Amino acid sequence: MELKERVAVVAITAEGGGLARRIADALGDAEVHGLRERAGDADVWFTDTTRHVRELFEAGRPIVGICAAGILVRSVAPALADKRAEPSVVAISEDGAFAVPLLGGHRGGVELARRIADVIGATAAVTTAGDLRFGIALDAPPEGWTLANPEDCKPFVAALLQGARVRAPADLVAEAPWLAESRLPFDEAGELAIRVGDEIADGAPHILVYRPRRLAIGIGCERGAAPDEIAALARSCLDAAGLAPEAVAGVFSIDLKADEPAVHALAESLDIPSRFFSAGTLEAEAPRLRNPSDLVFREVGCHGVAEGAALAAAGANGELVVEKTKSVRGTCAIARAPAPLDASSIGSPRGELAVVGIGPGDAGTLTPEARAAIEGAGHLVGYRRYLDLVAGLVRGQAVHPYELGEERARAEKAIHLAATGERVVLVCSGDPGIYAMASLVMEVLDGTTDPAERRIAVRVVPGVSALQAAAARAGAPIGHDFCALSLSDLLTPREVIENRLAAAARADFVIALYNPVSAARRETFDRALRILREHRAAETPVVVARNLGRAGERVDVIPLGDIDPERIDMLTTLIVGSTATRTLAHGAATRAYTPRGYEAGTKRGRGPQSHRSAWPKA
């Protein structure tokens, strides 16, 4: 069975770390998680084994642990709930002799243990009774199949183990060879039964119903059609034909509808892919259409969208089982293929562009959402240095590096790739919406005239900004109102920068300063210091953070009057305190914080009396 989430191979010793790397490399789409300072090489480090394994389990990640089985069991025990939903957990003995599927055996765990055993020369210690006796996991059919009544599988297997026999359809070898090849005790007079087909059929504790995903739903609709209307249309077509929704492999339409919310909503409601064809591909199906339309041809370039898309997906040997059916703003048709369909390999998906913030650059501040987006992409686009920071997450993705100053080229490349149906990540440092690429992507999209580019899906994945990272390292300097300014005059006139800085200083904001200097621009920072010193006392705390999240990181809290411009560079972010910001000696470190309310500040004589707050305390 295919595992949808990336496998985490967990090691807690140096010996286990070497075996973990060998297993991860063999599996391909896997990463090594190592106990810091003990496990040798790893892609992800942790310090608390129990907590880390439980978090992986709760996130749905398949886990392979190079450790005692008891460690894994105790770690995930508090999170156990539904065995049909839990991810696989496999224990590997440190000497590599045994691979034991502990949990999720019928969601890929048994197969995962067997794959690993083949790679490292181990014994797969499979303990599931049904697998051992009958050579099949009845509640885990292969890809392209679904079990309609999984709740009845347990009593069914129990009856099998007690000697019951199974009645099967006469054409089982042709319909479901994976069942026919098992060691199930088939008998025409058996007490149990297996049914195979895409028609609606009731199961029972003595009847298991398997459905091949061989139906293709074709959808045509007006722009902006209501998702509820299209969903109701599709379900009524299935019901009228007596077809099971679980037998549908995908929802298909013309590429002009790749951004149509109703099409995607239908696919999501059925938990299947949505895929799209060109008008030329659909027109090739014209001889097989039952309801060709010249009007549709004049509008979109093919004689039928719903029927054409369903037939194109079902293939040359497919047949139309529900012809075009209309609602107020949509059309639906259903075709049946002779065998299960892999919708992910049919037509093209809607292109996706994720603008991802990776934080300061260290793995610890990379959010799970950002990591998942990078790992799930087919293409990574970005500034060369940012791509280097996520090199450990590259597993076959195409990488497109750019230099500084090529920001628009990056955005255009990412959008172009997505317009061809690819899943693309545009990698940004910090947060992509703060002095980064998200706004440029929106600007390029706003100006494009390419219909395919305008149809892509775009999402912005937030990251930890330099402002947040610097503040966290230093204490809590942005505990009250704050703002951020970039001192770069490449995109903003210098006089605008200075006016905004003066206004922020007069308003008594905590001020974060990005891009303070460059090799060709130092006078802007000198001028900024003069403006700030006109409105702030010399002892005002300033956080000076350099190389955040990277080698050579340094964070200091320095009085405004002591700031040396010569020690500031483009890798530095500053946070200038307000009149209420204070310092705190904490061990050997100096912390900076701004009280949450001005009332707290004025009681110690630190905040301006004219700003005394009447807000209730939190």
C-alpha cells in the first residue's frame, strides 16, 4: 500500500543512526530523525524521544523506530484512537535482524516492514492472523480499491479463522485478481461472501463489498456556478444509476475550469483528485459523445465537456454509463473504465504555487506547514542562498536558483511553472509577506494576460520573520504597539523612508528596521539614527540581531546612544525600543521588553503621561 505521508526513520543511538540512513535512502521518500548528540547524522533533530515520536504519530507520519518496541508503544499509547486512521509504526531491532509492524498494519505498516526487511536482510515479524493465514489484509485493499464496509471486516475475519468459507463472484479472477491470488478458502456454498463492483450494494458481517475506483465524473459548468448545485447534480446522477460514490476515481473537466471552485469542491467532498483536459483532447472524444453541441464547440472548442471529460478519463475502452445531465448552471456525465483508474496520472492538475517563508534559516523555526509544502512540491524556486538553507528537504524536486536582484524573474518563473500544472514552491526567508516575494507574486499575477497563469492556485505560507526571531531572542521588545520599516531606497524614495521613520518615532512605536545598510548605502542608516535620537533618549534599548538562525548568530541589547553604524550590515535587523521599553538583567544576559500597557510603564515613570491607558488589564 502506498504511504501518503513521508516516513520518519527515528534513531536514538549512533549505531541506529547508520541503519536509519540506510533505510531512509532505500525507501526514497523518507527522512532520518535523530536524538541530538547521540544519533550521528540526521535530517531532523530532537531532544525528547517520547514527545517527538508522539508528535509524529499525531501528525499522521509513518514511523520506523530503530529501538526497542516498548519505547515506541509507550510514546504513542496516549494518542491511540481509531486503528483505521492511525499511521504505521514499525520497530526495527538495532542489529537489523527484525522488522515488526506494531500499529497501522493495515494502512501500509505490514508492507513497510516487509520492504525494510528485504532491504536490510531482516525478518518481517508479521503477527496479524489474517495476513499470516490467508496472505491478504482484507481491510487494506490495494490502490484503486475501497472496502465499502470496513466495520464488518473484523467479524468476517473472525469467522474465517474459525473455519468459514467464502463465496466469490464467478468473474473474480478478471475483476479482482488480487483477491483471487490470495489463500482465502473460496467455496460456492460458503457461509461468507465477497462482492465486487461499482454498484451500490449493502455489506454485512458476513459480506464484504469491494469497489474498484473506475468511475470518472465529467463536469461542465458556467463560471461561478454554486458548489452546492454541482455537488447535488453529481450525486443525483450517481444515485439514479445506482453507482457508489466510493467507486469514483476523479472529477474531470476542461482546463478552462481549472480554477472553478465548484469543480474542486465536488472533488474534495468525494476525497478524490480533480483533473483537467485541453479542448483538443476533449474534441477527440466527439465521435463517442451522445449529446454533442455546436454551441459548446463555438464557446470552448469542443463538442462536449461533461461527456468528453468522462470518456477521456475512462480511456479508449471506457463506456458512458450516465450521459450528459443538466442542472441550472451545470452538466454532469459518468463513464466507467474496465479497471481502476489512477486519476493522478490522467489529464493535468490545477497548478499550485505556494509562497513559503522558511524563517531565519534554521530547521527549528521552519513551520510544519512550510516543511510539508516544500516536501510536496515538484519545483523549488528562489534566491540561491535560501535554497541552500532547505537543501536537506530536497528529494527529487527540480531546483531553480536565482541571484539577488532577480526577484521578478523568480516570481515569473514560479508562476509560469504552476501554469503548466506543476506544484511549485517559491522559497523566501523570514515571512513571505514581509518585505519578501508574496506581494511581488500578487503584482505579477495582477498584470498577467495569460489565462493559464490566472487560473493557478496561490497560497502564502507564513514563516517566522526576522522581526519575530530577533524579538524572541532578546526577550519581549514588541510587547506593545510596533511597526516595521525598511531602510532600502531601491523601491522606496529616501524622503518617504525618513518621513515615515520620523512619524513612527514621534508616535512612540517600537520600530523594527530591516535592510539598514548595504555596500553602496550607509548614509541612510546614519540619517535614521539622527532621526531616532531626536525622539528617543540615549539609553533607549535597541536589539541588534545579526545572522539570525544561521552560523555566527549574535543578538545584543545596546543603548541607542552606543550604536556604532560601522558594525551594522545587511544581515542585521534592529528593534528600537519605545519610551516604555525596559531592560532586564537575566543571568549573564540583558533582556529587553516593552510592557503590555502604558499604564504599567508610567507607574515606574518610564512611559509618557499623555499616553496613560484606560484599557482593562489582560
